[in-house]
Amino acid sequence: MFALASPSRVVKIPRFSGSLPDRPLYVYLPPGYDEGDEKHYPVLFMHDGQNVFEAFVQDCYLGKSWQADIAADRLITEGRMRPAIIVGVGNAGDLRMVEYLPPYMTLRMKIGRQRKGRSVPGSADETAAYYMEVVAPFVEATYRVLPGREHRATCGSSMGGLFSSYIAWEYQDFARHHGFVSPAFWLTRNQEGGLEMLERMDFMDRPDVRIWLDSGTVDRPESNSGGDDGMALTVQARDILLDKGFEIGRDFQYYLDEGAAHNEAAWAKRMPKILEFLFPGEKSKTNSNLSYF
């Protein structure tokens, strides 16, 4: 362990403007950031930014955060994570699912005062462009960020996990490291009954990326739906990735969280493992061939 004089902090921009509707932007600056103006840092872009940090738990869904700031502080201090800037990009509220849904899929939803829903195409391509052309340039101009895809990561849960998988395959020049946390692959079922996202993973060329993939084994406890947090689909995705040449402990990690449900508490519990994989530190366990199978 080592000591850093200046503590971490999370900055909130309440109404960040750009090519998409205004939303909050949250920026975690790691321990030691305020020590000087020479050191530059890798950056992790996290979706559903309202839920990411305990420092702004009042903004979180159901008042539960993923505690990424708490996890990062501990991992960085222990040398298990590279000091990094973490950007929580807020979602668009009622338009959240559309913004994270790939453009080759549609979602039936009500718009405005419509009495009946209509099919709306996904706009993840526009959201990805927003990250690349608006958010990332702002972060790089405002904070001390290392340039290039090797120093960028994305991470999200549920629809956010689906969005990260879309970025990894369709916009691999943006970031090399990605976290697919309880990804909502089930929302990409096509007219033939297949899962479009998994089919694209299988048939498209293997991207030069690193991937964390996980799920729990139960659905929301309160739903009594008998679900499994998409476990069967993440296992299917795992097998596709292994067949594509991804290697556990090198550029891929799969984790099955026994007893975990599809909720913020489960994702907060896994956050240290996810962050350690995305930006491993000198003492990180992910520098070895450790497997979470």
C-alpha cells in the first residue's frame, strides 16, 4: 500500500449539453489527482451515470449506487487498479432504453401522450457518436487524460451492458476495454427468434478489445419471475467469445455471481472485480491467469 496526499473527489455537471438532450455528467478524479499538473490518466466511461457514485447517491435509482468511487479508492490505494478518471454519463430518463438499444432493433414504447405504443428504432449509434464527439473531447480538454483507445474503457449494466457490447463491436477504435455487466442481450431477439447481438458477435470479425462479462443467477427477488439475470445468454456469449479466440486471464474474464440478482446492490458488490479487470494495477490479480469460472 502507498499513501497519496490528495483525496479523490467526484465533480457533478448538472446539465451537460451536447448533441443529445441535456443530462448530468459525473467525473471521478482519483487520489493524487490534485498533486500536480503532469500526471495523465486513463479514463473509464460508465453508462447510467446517475447510479455510479456513492458521492451522489441521492441521484441514484432507488437510492442505491454502484459505489464505483469507493471501490476505486480502495483498489488504487492497494495497487490493484491504475489510477483512473471515471466519467459517469447520465442517461436520458424515459429515453434511456432507446438510447442504449442498437439501431438494428426496435422497442415498443409510448411517446409523449400517445395512448398506444409504437415501435421505435434504437439510437445507440447516435449515443456512441455523442460519447466520441462530445463527451470524450470535453473530458480530454478539461482533465488530464491519456489519449487513445488503449487508455479508454466503457462499462454499464443491463441496457448499459448491452450498449458497451455494441460499442465494442461497432466502434472498436473508441475504447479497448469494456465491461458487460448483466447485459440485456434478451432485448435483441430478432424476427427469426435468434439474438441479434450474439449473432453479430459470432459472425463479425473479432475486435481487438478486452471484455469483462458477468451475470447473477437470480432475477429481481421482488419480481418472483423465476428469471436468472440472463445467465443462459451470458453463458452463450461466453462460449462465442472463447470460440472467437478470447482468452480467460488475458483479454477476457467471465464471472458468474452465485445468488446475485439484477440490481444495484449486486453490481456494487462486483464493482471491485470489474474495475480491477478494466485497469489492472501493479498488484492486480488480473495480471495472472486467474479465472472466475
